[in-house]
Amino acid sequence: MITKKTLTASVLAASLLFSGTAMIQPGYVVEAAQTINYQVELDKFASHYATIIRTLESYTKKIDAAKSENEMMDLYDEYMGYFDAALDKEAPVNVKNTAIVQLDDYIYNSLIEVYNSEIDTIDFYNGDLSEEDYNDALEAMEANVSKQEALFKKTAKSYKSKHGVTFSKDMYYLLDENPPAKPEQPGKTSTYKVKSGDTLSAIAKKYGTTVNSLKKLNNLKSDRIYVGQVLKVSGTAAKPANNDSKARAKTTSYKVKKGDTLSAIAKKYKTTVSSLKKINHLKSDMIYVGQTLKVSGTAAAPAKSKSTAPSKPKTTTYKVKKGDTLSAIAKKYNTTVSKLKKANKLISDRIYVGETLKIQ
């Protein structure tokens, strides 16, 4: 088992804000009961790990809110102490329940990756690890955690389908998903606001209805929906949509120019990167000059050329998500960590979820 190292860095290392599926692998405990209660064992498993993950996340929030370096150092030391102890904590895992054992394996592998990354961060700030090796280690950690998360989600959903169990709020938290909305009373009208990545089929499944019913209820002529759109999911049929609604849902196209990014195009057309990737069947954020993209919404008016003087570097923004690091963001936008820190006046590599970064 990994042992805790003493924190001696003069500047506190960046706390990794890992995703809700990074959890812990303790020793297995065989329960006395001979039969497996699949629902009870899943609920105990989820409750145990959700408590640990919420505690770790609360530490990262306290560290970010620290008002002095000494306070930050003390909190970080507590955080690492708790992290280390959690790795040795026994979990309510019945070895006869092989699916839960698998879930526990994925949790363990994920959290060990994150813990080791924290140790690497300490070593980096102590001068025991080069910046190049440190950035390589961060990228490897992110890739490995993503792989374990995918396996965790796949196994959890297979477990649910096979054994007919339901997911608790803790389990949805570990899966980084929102619990489904409670079914509405018959005859009562309910609405749903479309979010990035939604489809009519997913919404229909969530509310126990069909795509055809949703289209009829909302007078939709196609399966196309847009972010921010309010749909009726139960009740009486909606009135015909007005021309403004149809105009907003209209799809047009855009030809990629040099320097363009998906985030910049999404901002220009008042949509999201996820929506652009979905309607264009893109597997990554990579685009190329001359590529024609489908876009939804109204394009912003093109900027007028005011002078022939050399233009300033284009600046865009990026909102930090769970699992992001400066090195990963720099790689995504073909820039460097140093430039990101300079543009955003950062004195360390620490970033936090929801923070908006300037990117040139």
C-alpha cells in the first residue's frame, strides 16, 4: 500500500478535482449471509464510497478557499492524510458478489492513479520531478482514470439490468449522473428544459414516454431539439410553435477558417461544443481549415475591419470541467502551460471547476 509522504513544498501543489467515479479499493469483506442481496450490497457499496469521495472533494474546496499559504498547506496535509487513510479503509464488499468486486477494482485503480498523481505533484514542487516528466505523468493518469471510469459505468449498468436493482442517489453521484425525475401524476403537465447532449429518445426514456408522443405533444416536425428549448413531457398537446422558434431551430453551415476552434464557433452561433460535435458526428474537438460544419442558431454579425494594422492574437475562453488540468487544456488549444498561467495571472497550476480561463 502506498504510504504518505511529508508535504514540504514552499508552494502548495495543485489539487486534482477528479470525477465522481474515482473511488477506493480497500480489503474485501465476506458477509456472513450465504445469499446475495444485490440491492442491499449495491446500496452499501455506493454509500460507503460516496461518503469518502464527498469528503475528498470538500477538502479541495476548502483548499481553494484558503486565505493564506499556511492555511492552504495545513489543509492540503489533512487532505493527503485522509486520502492515505481511505486507501486502507475496509469496504462492505462481498467477494461472492463478483460484479461488486469488479466495481471495487475499477474504483481502486482510479483512486490509486489520482493519489500517485498528488505524490508526483509534491515531488514536482520539491524539485524531485522535472516539468516534462510531471506533465507526462498527468496525461497518463488522466487516460488511465478515464478508462477505469468507462469500465465502472459499463459494469454498474450491466449489474442494474441483470439483477433488476435501482440506483440510489449515492450511486448516481458515483456515476456522475443526475437521478431520473420522479414520474408526474396522470394528467398533470410537466416541462423539461433541453440540455447539451439531450436527444428526444433520451428524454422520452427518462420520462417513460415515446419519441412520437413527445413530438405530438410539442408539435415537432422532426427529431431536432436545441439547448434551452422547453418541452412538454406530459399533459395536453402544445400550441403550434411560432415562426421565431422555427427560425432558432434552423440549421445552417459554416466553413472552418484558419485559427478557428469548436469553442469559438459554438460561441459565435450561440450553441455548445457538444451540440456541434453531435450534429457533425465528430469524435473529438479536432477540426481542419476548409471543413464545412453544420451549425444551429443565429450567427453573430461579422466584425468590421477597422484598420490594416497587425491584429492582436485572438482570445477565447474555456470553462474548467472536472478532471481538467492546465497541461491538458494547453495541449487541447495548442499552447503551453506557461502561456496559460501568464494570460490568466496564475501563480500556480491550480485550477478549479467552473473557473473561466482566457486562451490565446
